[in-house]
Amino acid sequence: MFASLIRVTKSGGLSFWRNKWLSVATIIVMSLAIFGITNLLLVNVLIDSLITNLEDKIDISVYFNLDTSEEQILATRDSLIELSQVKSVEYISTGEALKNFKAKHQDNQVLMQSLQELETNPLEAALNIKAQVASQYESIVNFLEKEEYQKVIDKINYQENRTVIARLSSITTTIRQVGFIGLAILAILAILVTFNTIRLTIYSSRKEIKVMKLVGASNWFIRGPFVIEGAIYGIVAVLATLAVLFPLLWYLSPKITTYLPGTDLLYFFQTNFIALLLLQLLVGIVMGTVSSIIAVRRYLDA
């Protein structure tokens, strides 16, 4: 059995080298397939980053009555932080609110003069709340509408932002669904193209398969070299993909970061290199071996 395994492995390796041009064509197609699937995963990272950037641009603000103590506001903040839907809560005191207001309207002399004439600070303290995802803002507002909070809260600007939040939630959901569907379709197309390419490669060996059947070789012994050959295609295709992908990411990643701050595809690739390599090897070897098994079966049954 061990001797047969060695013989099959050697035969698969010899077949790989003997059919050089067919091997090169198959490897190119498989590399394109693996490259496409890997890129789709990286595009999914970009989509997640884009969604995160969009969601970071919106929040809701809760304004408190002027007579509300800081302890009551901080207690409300602590209650919000405990909610799983809440990503962060920023406390803006009345003093900070006034400072920010002056900085924003410093060129408006009439407004600045009006503020100076007031004996007290007219601006309310507030909590700026960011949700984990845009669709969770409504549940956060429902939490704040409890009777215990209505006594201290003056207003919540959720209704003003509701249309924007709903639209963003719809956009992010659509982007995720389209990305997933695109990934599935292109993965299927890549597998089909690879299968047909390997089938053409095995077609050139159909006479050899028939001769092996005539001399009494077992199906396993006939199929084995092609399975090994398919696995070699997958491994070499992965190496070729990495040889192209790494310098491409090195060049493109800084440019992408310029438009999507906080997104570094090269860093993501390096950090998750082992996982991505194993995934690529799994895809490449499975595509190569499964396609070989299916393609050879036709001639074994003939």
C-alpha cells in the first residue's frame, strides 16, 4: 500500500511536469479563481470599514434640563453604557457645551455679544450616544423614554436624525447582502472554470486511462495520479497568487487608507496571513482534487 502510494504520487508529479503548457494554463486559471476569492474577502473588509465610517458619522444627543444635577446625568450615562446596543456615550457638560458653541460661532459677533449679556449659561448638558449598529437607535430611545428619565431629559434629537439613520441602516444592510451574493456567485464561477480547465487537462490523458484499465489497474490507482496532480495545481496556484497579491496590497493599501481612514489592507493581510494562507490552500487543493476526481470518473465509467 505504501509503495503504491509513493508510485501514485510520483506519477502525479511526473504528469504535472510532462504536461507543462496544460499545467501552466490550469495554474493560471486556478490562480485567478483563488485571487478573486481572496480579493472578495478583502473587499468585504473594505465594506465593513465603509459601514463603520458611515455609522460613526451619526449619533443621537440627549439634552438634560438645566436643573438636572451632574450625578443624575452620569447615572443615566452609566445605565446606557450597560446596554448591549450602545457603543459609546460621551458626556458634554454645560461648560463644555458653551465652550464648543463659542468656538463654532466665534465669527458671529452679535451672537457672542448676546451670550455675554446673559447672567447664566443657557446651554444644556448632553449625552452623545453611538449605537453598535444604526438600526439599534430606536431601542435606545425607547429605553430613555422610561418615566424615570423623562423627569430629567429635556429632549432627544432622534426624530431629527431618524430619516438619516433609517436610510443608513438600509444602505448598510444592502451593501452586506450584495457583497455576500457577489462573493457566492464569483466563487461558484471560479470553481466551474477551474473544473472545466482541469477536465481539459485530463482529456489529453484519456487514452492513457483506457490503457491502464485494459491492463487491470484499479480505479484508485488510475485516479490517484490525477488527484495528486490536482492538489499540486492548487498549491502552486496559491503560491502564484501570494506572489502577486502581496506587492499589489503593498502598493494599493496606502492609497485606500487615504480615502478610508482606519483601513489598512496590508496590515490586515499580514496579521491574518496564516488564516488566509490556510484558506487559500484549502480552496486550491479542494478545487484541484475534487475537479480531478469528477473529471476522471467519466473515463473510468466509459
